Amino acid sequence: MALKITDECISCAACVIDCPNQAISEGPEYFVIDPKKCLECVGDYESPQCVNTCPVDCIIEDPDHQETQQALMARREQKGSSRA
Ligand code: SF4
């Protein structure tokens, strides 16, 4: 499951630098997470870094983009091999 940013976002950008997958960018109204890039930090960290960083707790699970841990890990491995 990717995560998403709600309209409570204050556009502080704190999460952007902490994302290991460059999945967060500025949207038309507030910051947004690209579900194709978000891996819930699987393979990089124990927990989602953006959630840990966000000062207003506006990052939640996105029920429209659900994935198993195995699927996330498979995508993480693909990402690793494409870097090589
Ligand atoms: Fe990036 Fe991790 Fe947040 Fe997904 S959960 S947007 S990979 S920091």
C-alpha cells in the first residue's frame, strides 16, 4: 500500500528529503506521493520515513493503492537492479 498526503498538509517539505524513493513532490495544492514510486520504505527503513517526519501527521495509508509486503519488496528489488 502506498501512502498519501491529506489536505492537512502545510507544504513544509520536511518529508521530501527523507523519502528514499523520491516519491514526494509538490502538487497543485499541497505535496503529493507518487504511488508508483512509494514503497512504504520497505528495504530501506523499518517504518515510513515521511510519516515519522511529518509535523502535522497528514500522511496516511492509501486504500486505493494496496500491495503486499512481498509485492513491495519485489518492486524494491527491481529498483535496486535498475540502479546497477
Ligand atoms: Fe517515500 Fe517511504 Fe513515504 Fe513512501 S513511505 S513516500 S517511500 S518516505
